[in-house]
Amino acid sequence: MIADTTYLLPLARIGVDTDLLKAIAEGKTGLRLEDLTISLISTFELQAKAAKMNIPAEYASEAVKTIHSAFRVEPFNRSEIIDISFELRRTIRDYIDCIIVATGVVLKEDIATEDTLILANKQQIKKQYRVDVLTYKDLVRT
């Protein structure tokens, strides 16, 4: 499963209501941490969000190190990912989100996200690319 950047923010000590990593660690999902794949672009996005929120650089650096040691990190410069991300750009305005979705499409892995624009297009993504788009609520047992 491809995890969107939102779920990585707690690693940089940025609080989110949808802490998927914590839910996985507590056994509240059918997922294991090793089931997650991260697009390399998410490490950039995490750094940018941390900088914008004035989070100390050391927290962002620690988060990036953790991501690279705990998860499979997929490069975003593969030609297949670029091709599909350009297709997705017609419906998803944020190019970073296009890359994350395209990574799931190329790897044939479902995508976990809270992004409203991706979620608004989830039926089209499933129909066209045969991957599911899921949210925290879809994945976590309450």
C-alpha cells in the first residue's frame, strides 16, 4: 500500500487526527508497517511542510531517516510514474499528489490518503487504473 505524506507527518512530530502509523503499531488495522511503500517525493513534501510550520530541522531529518530505514521508498523518476502522473494532472491539480497516485498505479498497490481531490476521483482511479483509494477510516478498526 502506498501511504500519502499525511500519514508520515507524525514522524516529524506534526500532529494529525489520522495517525495511521500509530494505528498500525497498536494493531488497529490489518496492515503491518512493512506493508507500506512511500514515494520518495513524500520525503520532500514532509520537509516542506515541516519548514512551513517552523518544525525544527532535526525533527524533519529524523523523520526522513526513519522513513528510509522502516519503509520501502520508491523513486519518482521512473518513466512509467512520470507518464501516469502527467495523465493524472488533468484531474488532480497538485503534482506531488499525482506522483503519489502514479506510484500506486505503477506498483499496482492501493493508496491510503486523506487528500480530498484524490478521494473525489477515487472511482475514476479504480476504474482506469484498478487500484483502490482508501482513507484512515477505511483501514482502522474503531
